[in-house]
Amino acid sequence: MPAPASSFFRSTDTGVLIHLRITPNAGRDAIEGAESRDDGSSVLRIRVRAVPDKGKANAAAIALLAKALGLPKSALSLTSGETSRFKTIAVAASTGDVLERLAALVV
């Protein structure tokens, strides 16, 4: 199942890349759905209660996303955006299952 050009995720040879926008210091941990940006790209919005200090918000976002996808945290890794609100996460798992679960997150 190929992702649309404006999707927040895309398949790779090793799994799936997911583009995120993280909001730290939020009142709750939540996945809020897809958001279109001004440049035409899309991101998955995630809010976490963790503070953006020493990778705590990144770890909380990975844990929340792993739980939503039904995968172990070790299957997800941060590939870019360590100190930015905009991040890219690599998911090393069966692409078909992950794409279905990602699509279900935004419905």
C-alpha cells in the first residue's frame, strides 16, 4: 500500500519513516492525527507530558507511538530532529502491518 505524496509516513527498504511534530510539556500524552504544513508536507502531531530535557520528550514520543502501533520501543529509532519539534522516526517492522496501523491512527 503506497503512501500518498503528502502523507506523514513512507515505506523504505527497511521499514517505515514517520514524520512527527512533537509538543512537549503537554497536559496529556496523545496522538492528535495528521497535520498539513505550509510547505505541503504532512506530520503526525503528538503531545507528551515529558519535558524536552536530555531526550525525555523524545523517549516519551517513541514509547507512545510504539504502543499505538503495537510494537516494542526497540523497533523505533529517532533518525533526525533530536532537538527540534519536527522529528523523523524509523520503524523497523513489517511494512504492511505498520502502514495499516498508521492509517488507522488518523481516521
